[in-house]
Amino acid sequence: MSLACGSAHADRRVALIIGNSAYKSAPKLGNPVNDATLVGGMFKKAGFDSVDVRLDLSASEMRRMLREFAGRSRDAEMAVIYYAGHGIELDGNNYLIPTDATLETDGDVLDETIPVERALFAVEPAKQLRLIILDACRDNPFAKTMKRTLASRAIGRGLAKVEPTSPNTMIAFAAKAGSTASDGDARNSPFAAALVEHLPKPGLDLRKAFGFVRDDVLKATGYKQEPYVYGSLGGDDVPLVAKQTPAGPQANPQEAIRRDYELALQLATRDGWEAFLAQYPDGFYANLAKGQLNKIGAEETRASAEQKAKAAEQEKARLIAERAQKAEQEKAAAAAKAAEEARIAAEKKKEIEQAKAEAAERERKAAEAAAAKALAEKQAAEKAKAELAAKQAAERAEQAAKPAADRQLPEVEQKVAALSPGPTSPLSAAELTKSVQSELRRVGCLTSAAEGEWTSAAQRSLTLFNKYAGTQFDVKLASVDALDAVKAKPGRVCPLVCNFGFKADGDQCVKITCRAGYRVGDDNECEKIQEKKPVATREDSRKRDADRKATEAAPSKPEASGQIFCNSAGCRPVQKGCRLVSGATPGRYNAAIGSGNYEVCN
């Protein structure tokens, strides 16, 4: 019985944390004790059954702790050893250095240090995972003062590559074999900070977690330090912390994203939104976050343009004060004008992005409200279904208890008993009217405030909705069908109508601004201003009349061009050098013509 109880209560996940900082024969290290404390707290929060944190151990103490930990590993599924401090590589083998080591010669390494193989021996009894994390790749001060007893004996920089022979065994180095690690300028080393960030994530496979650790350390050290993992695991995911399966009804998967979105919305900074998008790159809330980033970008552009405009004004004032040349002053004035135009454009862009962000926020709230309503309706339906099933089961039990003659109920009564519970009470008339008006205002069909009475303005707005949405609801009263149809529209339905001199821009009316020399015309578009023609004075008019009368009174000069001569043979143009004469003058030239017009030549 004693053995059975001991097996039932055996530790399933055990960890040994060692941090050596106070070396007696070398300068004190600042981070190992802090890192060991941080990592130990991480394993405790991760739910490990046994976490033993030991600081500044001597050689004998390290051997004793490894021996005791090997005993705890026999009944464990996972066994983890984390070591922070100095380490050394000698002839291709790695050793952990206790705080009391002096290492005057290279031969002292075998007597005063702990081989990494001893740590592998301590975790070997574990059944599922054997993990050793070595934050011991620092620049070793012992190697600089150590005397060599054999010239061919190699003392490496950092630690040497290790290939575990036991299955399901991993050894993680803070820096790749043959390179050193950095303690950084913070309280903890970049490697320890990254471990605490990624290892305890529930359900995250260790290989992927160490990949995230590598990326964080490379970024934090300017790509000078690259952590490395040796060993291999099987095909199944091996997380340090198992993914928790929630009991009871499943929560809305969008709830966590919504909470993070609202936190980023409260922060309202570019870093906050970029962090949110890095975590959630796709989906509804990602689109909202991108809109918020566009809004921040518009504000930054506006502030930059305003700063440039201010600088241009200052430059203009400086040039005037120093009696600069006229060309330089004009150039500065042009720059100031351009900066002012850029500021105005940036201000306008900011207003547009602000409007878009507000519209997206309204859509988000409407979508969340619709989802909450659908969830509540689904829960109510399931509850009613469960109550109906319980009621039917109770009735069947009661029928079974009665005599056979009493159980023969009419078919109509059995059908009535199977009916589901009646629906809940509907909205009142005033609430329904106000709800329909509010939704019509949201989709842009109602401009007045929502009231409890169905006014003529509300009727006109429902008429507009029928026109643009293709529906045929009765406009004389508010109905539940009309409310559901308007709620189903996510955005504006009725077009935005603006007054003269304004134009629609998204969901707002903005004033039309024309450039110099143009004005707003009757068609609400910018048109060029026509120049007025000069009006003639009375004296110019009198002079023109006198010239015209003198021209009309002068006798016309005889011309042959354009005159036509006709006789019995037909009509033809008057010959060159000739003219037409009226009357009858007998002669040999016109004897055949007789009276009338005749042609006289030179």
C-alpha cells in the first residue's frame, strides 16, 4: 500500500534551476542569479510539480543537487535542468563551472568542474522529455589565465556542439557552438527573457518555442548572438505546458481578439496597433486596426506638414529680416504656400480617415451587438428545447405510471402537449417605432432624431429605404419586419444629399473649394470666371454711325465683276472691260438686242 500511494503521487514534471554569479576566482556575474530566479518563477507558474532553484553552488553542492534530481526524475514525465553561469569547453567536451573553482591549469577542469554529461545522466530517467538549457556561453575569464600542461590541448571559445544519444532529449545553448552569449544591459539576459516569453505558452511545441526564442535573441543582439538547439524529438508536438481544454460552454473565439482590440484602442499608438496586427494579421478586427493605423498615419502627416509650414514661415521671416534678395523671398513665400497647401491636404486626409475609423467602429459595435443577440437567441432556444425535452420525459413517465386506459389521450391533445413554449413578449409600439427610426438614421435614410412617434418624416425615410433597398414595407406604421430588414444592412443605404456648394465625401458633406480664377457654377462644379467685354462709349457709337452714313451716300464705282447679261440666247457673265447700260441705242453692236439692257465695251 505504501508503494502504491507513492506511485500515485509521483512528480510528473520536475525542474532544477541553478544560477552561479559570485565566483571566488573570477569577476562576479550580474545576470545569472536574476535569470535563474526569473526562469524558476516561470516554471512554477507553468504548474511544474517540483521546481528547485539553487544559487551560487560549489562543486560538491552541484553534484549533490544533480544526484537528488536524478532520483526525482525516475517517476517524472518531463525533467528540465536550467543552468546560468560560466562554462568551458576542453578537447570537445563541455563543463559547468561551480563558484569555488580556481582552474589554475587545464588539468584542474576535470577535478573542479561538472561535466554536462552528468546533467544528461540526471534527466535520463524521465519518460517523455529530457531538456537541458545552458545559458553558459559567456566569454570565459578562466581561459585567459589558465596554464596549459599540454600544448596540443584545445580550449574552445564558448561551448562545443553536443549530440545526445538518448531519445526525446534536447540541449538548448544560449549561443551557437563556438560563439559567446551576451548578458545585455538589462536585469536579465536576452536569452532568459525570451525563454520566459515563449516556453510557457500552452500547447506550443518546444521546437517552435525555441525558434521564437532564437528570433527574439537575434533581434535583441543585432544578429550577433544566435541560440541553438541540439537533439531531436518525435513527430508529436511536445509542449512544456499542455493546452488547457475549457470546461462547460465554449467562449466566443472572438472575445479574446475583441479584448486585445479594445486595449489597443485605449492605447491609441502606432506601436500598439502594429503589435495587435502582428498577433492578429487577418479578420474583422485586423481591418479595424488597419483603419486606426491609417488614422494615426494621417495625423502624423498632418503634424509633419504643420511643422514644415511653421519652418517655412520662420525661414521666410529670417530672409526678410536679413534683407534677402527678392527672388529668395519669393522662393520662401512659394515654399510657405506649398507647405500650407500640404498642411490643408493633410488636415483633410486626417478628417477622412477619422470619419472612416468612426464608421468602422460603428460597424464593429453593430456586428458585436448582432453576434451577442444571435448567441442569446441560440441559448434561449437551446434552453427552451431542453425544458421541452424534460417536460416530455416527465409526461412519458407519468403516462407510464397511469393505467393503460388512462394513457389513451386524444390525438389532438397529444399534439397540443408537444407544442413548444410560446414566444417572449414583443417590443412595445413606442420602442418598436424608436428602434426603426434609429436604424433608418444609421443607414442614412433619416436625418431627424429618433422619437417614440411615427411622424411624416419617419414615413418619408421608410419610403426612401424601400426605394434604394428594393423593399415594399408599409410606410404608415413601424413593423418588426421593417426593423429586421434595416438592421440587416451593414452600411449606408440612402445616398447622401448635400446643399449647393457642398459635395459628398464618404458619409459627410464637404465644402467645394475652387482654385484661383474659378468659382462654383450652377451645376455645383468649378467653372472658369468669364472676363467682361469692354462696353463701347457713346462717342465711339456716334463715330461709327457717321462713317456708315458717309459710305452709303458715296456713289458706287462701276464694276463688271458679278454682273450677268441675258438675251434670247441665254445668260452669261459680263465680259472683262465691259459694263451693262439700260435703254435702247440702235447700232451695229446691239441691233440684234433691241430695247433693254445691253453690253458696252471699251
